[in-house]
Amino acid sequence: MLRFFRSAVHIAALTFSGIAVTGTVAGAQQEPYPGFDAYVTKTMADGKVAGLSLAIVRNDSVIYVKAYGVKEIGKPDKVDENTLFEIGSTTKTFTSALVGIMQTDGKLQTRIGPGVSTAA
């Protein structure tokens, strides 16, 4: 589960930091797993999501990039690699997730003042 979460955070970091990933896809642009596109499309319909863009990263290489749906429900403009999405307050979640991953990996050093306990 943590491995999947790390991948999701990495994808989100690429997406929200403004890095263009469309030109760095290794190999042919084909469905990464059987039924993947159908799953994404169904999940979008179930959640009433107008459109999204995603990237799958494996070993520091973007292996799949695809845009799904439209920019706004009821309008014909399709989502593409240049579509900008509002992210609201989701950066707080990504930041806290990255801090948790860094702590787990031992890459975060905390200096807490006297009288403050780190015990749960």
C-alpha cells in the first residue's frame, strides 16, 4: 500500500508542480494494464468527474500519460495535456503525505525543544 501511495504522490507532485511530462513517455502510448482505460472511465462516471489527466511513473520514468473526458460537463472541449486544473487545498494533503514518507524513510530530522515528547 505504501508503494502505491508513493507512486500516487509522485504523480501528483509531477502534475501540480507544472512539469511537462508528455514529451518524456518511454515507449508506445498504449493501455498500461488490461481494462485500465475502462476502469478510469467508469470511475469518472460513477464520481461525476468531467475530466482528468493522469501519468503513471515507474522507476523515475513516465510510462503512460493520458487525458480523459471534457473540461466542463455539458461542453465539448476535451481535456488535453495543456489543460490546467484547480487544485484547491489538496497541496496540504500532498505535503503531509510527503512528510510522512520522509519520516518513514528516516530522511526527516526533527529538533524538538525541551519538554516536548514525540511519543504517541
